Amino acid sequence: MAADLWHLYSLMLRSRLFEEATARLWTEGRISGELHLGTGEEAVIAGVVSHLRHGDAMALDHRGTSALIMRGADPAPLLREMLGLHSGMCGGEGGHMHLFDRALLAAASGIVGAAGPAAAGFALAAQMLRPESVAVAMFGEGAMNQGMVLESLNLAAVWKLPVIFMCKDDGWSITTSSPAMTAGTLEGRAAGLGVAAVVVDGLDAEAVWQASQEAVVRARSGAGPTFLRARCVHLDAHFLGFPLTRMVEDPLGQGPGMIGSVARAFLSSRGAALAERWRGMKAIAEAVLATLRDPRRAAGNDPVARLRARLSDDDRLRELEGETEREVAAVVDRVLSELPA
């Protein structure tokens, strides 16, 4: 069975447009706090979610919006939740990091690594109550240093739980390079616990779809869990509002305030020695330059654009994109019209 690229693109496009809309609302100050987007993860999520069916479960991390949208969650209550409205998906109490959809058997948590034990629990319930149903855990590579993820892998292997552990590896644990804090290989850790482990290009939706198909078939047949390591990119950094990204994207708007604060600290009569301050200034300059030159920001790392390039640029494509744009815009307009004047 071959992947339906049009279906994958429709899932990814809908998610991308919805998240871009929420980003605009965040920029306008309508969504408070941090906002962790899944932009750049779309191929990973679409590749696995497209295999799920009624009775399957998802345990998500703090970037759960994309998976919920692709799984078929109503975007209106999801947006209301981000806006803190009582009519939101979780009564406006959870925000974007703690989303729950009982009908879809989906739960998200901001606790790093929490998707591991949650998915193991979902999978155990499936094994006992819903034969041939599966659970999916989605988490970043930094979560592989959390004991509960390794314990979940071990338990899933011992009990042959029908679970897919999807590790979205962008190479960064917030601002720390993951190789600088993680020994060995992630797939090696999983394999060492008896879990089938596969590495896949997380920017290639078709490749993820194929690897996920094999993992889901394995789980449904009772053969046990699979660990998928999908290399991907976070196009909007760790979260919206990340200082270095703001500086690079809007130097005229953000630069004066940031530079002024740094300059005042550097020239202060109190504090560290001048040599130490100079080292700090140099580190800041190097961080800004590294952000400017970050290869992850290259257009070729956008999985939505990469998949689009494989499709025929004809009326069918333009119709799909126009329809999806109108759908997302209508949801945003409807929800915003509900806000008090």
C-alpha cells in the first residue's frame, strides 16, 4: 500500500495554517504566555496520525496542537482554549500545553517525558479492552533522558504493548545541543530494552508514513512496540517569543530595547569585572550570528513546502489550498466574534 501524498499534504497544510493563525493572535497579544508550535514537525505527525483509527490513542507533548488538528479535533474549541475561554476544549484551564480530547483518546502534557507512561497506559487499556487498537507517544529527543520514558519503553517491551514511541528529534533541547547532553544513540537505547527501533527522515512525510505503517501493523498484530526516531526541525524555535529569534526577525523593533539593556549592564559601575563582561558580550554576539546562520532556517527544511513540490501545481492543488485557507479563516473569525467587545 502506497502513501496518499495528497491526503498527507491536506493534513499538514491544515495544521500549518491553523498554527500560523494562532501565531498571529499571539503576536497581537490575544494568546498569553509561551506558545510552542509544531511548525516543522508536520511530516512526522501526519505520517503516523494518518494510520490511526477509532479506538486508537495519542499521548502528546507540549506541541499537541498539530496532532489534534490532524486527528480531526474541532479547531474552534481548541482555539478557544488558547484564548483562555470557558468554552475552550478544557474549559480554558489547560492552555495549549495541556489539551485533552476524550472522544479522540488524546491527552497532552507540558511535563517533559510524560507522553511515555501515558501512552503505555493507553496501550495497556487497548490490549485489555480494545484488541488491535494502538497508542502513540510523541515527545522530543530531550525526553529520552527522563527516566519515565525509558521505564515506559522497558514495560512496553516486556508486556508487548501495542504502542509506537515517536521521538521528534530536532537536535536541540530548548537551547542546549542534544548531542552535548545525550550519550550513545537514542535508537540504541530503545533497542537495548528490546524495542524495535527505526530512524527516519522527519522532513519526508512519505518516509515517515511508511515507517509508521510498519510500526502500527506490528503493534496491531501483538508483536509489541516500536521506537521511531524522526529527525525534524522547529521552524519557530523552541517557542514564540524566543529572544534571539525575535532579534533576528525584527532587528529594528526588538534591537534597541535589547541592546540598550545589554549596554547599560556592560557600562554599569557595579557587577562583574570588565573582562568577564566582555566575554558575555562576545557570547551574545556569537549567539545572534549563529541564529542568523542557523541552517535549520533554510527553506529546504520546511516539510510542507517539500511535499507541495512533489504535487502537481494545478487547479486541484490551488483548490485544496484555497478551501483550507477559507476553512481556517472562518474558524478564527467565528471564535474572535465570540470575544467580549
